[in-house]
Amino acid sequence: MKDTVIPSGKVHIEIIRANGSIENMEEPNAINQAIRNKLAATLAAATTGVSCIANPIFDNNNFTTPTNGQSGIYVVATNGTKYEMASTRTSSGAKTFTITGVLRSEASYTIASAVLGNVYSTSSGAFTTITSTKSFSGNISLVDGDQLTVTWVITIADS
């Protein structure tokens, strides 16, 4: 018998528009090789752990640049600017992890992608370990009063 461990995921996007309407999308996402490597290294180590999101966690929901040394979800605008999302681990199970990020718009923005990871570095402009990335199938346009919620579900499936 051959067993395998396969990390997979999906991203749910909810946009609550300023006028009260709600838009929902759900798409599969890419699990980054860095988190696969970290998972393998953790299984081989005696004392280290692996996490989809590590403390401290991003806590700004107002289009600020990602905070150095923190983890969570950030989005990337079409002009390349990154914005952290107020991020929380909303549920966790033996094989499933759910991480949610919230961003409230006070101006117009166009979002192209999102990244989930651990320990953002302002010097490199990236996470030390990227868990997952998602390029949206269509850019997300936000205006003053809109709220964007990104929910990432990571599942470790066997076989």
C-alpha cells in the first residue's frame, strides 16, 4: 500500500459593496513549494512545527503596507502595491485550516492577487514562507465603502 500526503486548498472571496450587495467567488488555489518543504522538514525534525499562519498576525484592515515580522494574508494591487489584511485563523481541524482576511476600502483599488504566508520581511518584500498564492481570475475592483473578505481553506488530504 502506498500512502501520500497532499496539501490542497481553495479561496473564497466575498465582496460586500457599499450599496449592501454581496458578491461571492470560490476558486482553487496554488499551494506553494515552500510550505511543502517546511512540512517535510517538520516531519523530519524532533521539535519544530509548521503553521499556515504564525503569530504575530496582521491586524490592519485599512490598506496599509504589510507589517515586518507578521504573518497572514496580503493582497497585491494591479500596480504592485501590497496591502495587509486583518487576518485570523477562524477554524482549525486535524487536517483542515481556515484563515480569513478582511480589508475595508476608503478609496478605489484594483486587486489582482492574494498571498498567505508567515513572517513578512519589509526588506525582501515577501514572506519567509509562502503557504499559498492566488491570482484572481478577474481583477477585483473596490471603491470607498466596500469590504473584501478572503477566506483560505488549506486541507491536508491523504491519498
